[in-house]
Amino acid sequence: MQCPKCAQAMEKVTFQDVELDRCINCGGMWFDMLELEDLKKLKNSEQIDTGDAALGRQYNKVDRISCPVCDTPMIRMVDKDQHHIWYEGCATCYGVFLDAGEFRDIKKETLMDFVKDLFTRART
């Protein structure tokens, strides 16, 4: 599988019984259907997000990508609990792509995240 953001190879990563794909270059992560929800529930699963968050923010600007599984154009989505986190989802296979650092951010909701959400302007 190739990364939908930087076109580099993805490596298989396993945390407990959940396997996902992580880009060897940009650190972005591909979650097949329900893998993201499964990992969110597991304690310390944020350790799989080893990519540089600053690099992830740069790649977050790349928002017109195709699904690495079924080649369908992906939809830009916002995390329901932390509105400053934008990611891409596939409406066909229900996979999700998060840039480096976004999964760590999703796992650790803080007071600062609440403040960020208050001041995050709508994206078009």
C-alpha cells in the first residue's frame, strides 16, 4: 500500500490485536473500517503514532487524496469531539487516514483542545 499523502510505502503496525498501516516517510496512518474506533478504546494505543506532528500539520494541507484501498476520492472530515482535527475518510470502504500526530491528539483531549475548538474557524 502507498501513502495517499506522500506516495511512499506504508508499513504494517500492530497494537494488541489491531493492525493498521503507517507511512514510513510522513508518519500518516491508515485505519481500515472500525480500526480507529477500536484503537481509541485501548490504553496507551497512542504510542503507535510515532510521526512528527509538525510534519503531519504540513501534510494536513494536502486534502484532495484518493483512498489507498479502493482509489475513491476521500472526504475531508472533522473529529466530532475535537473540531480542530481534520482527517480524510473513504465513503466506499470506510477507511480513515490521519496525519502524523493526529491520533495522539485525538487520544488526549485537554482543556487546551476545548479552547482551540472555540477559536477554530470553519473550513471550506
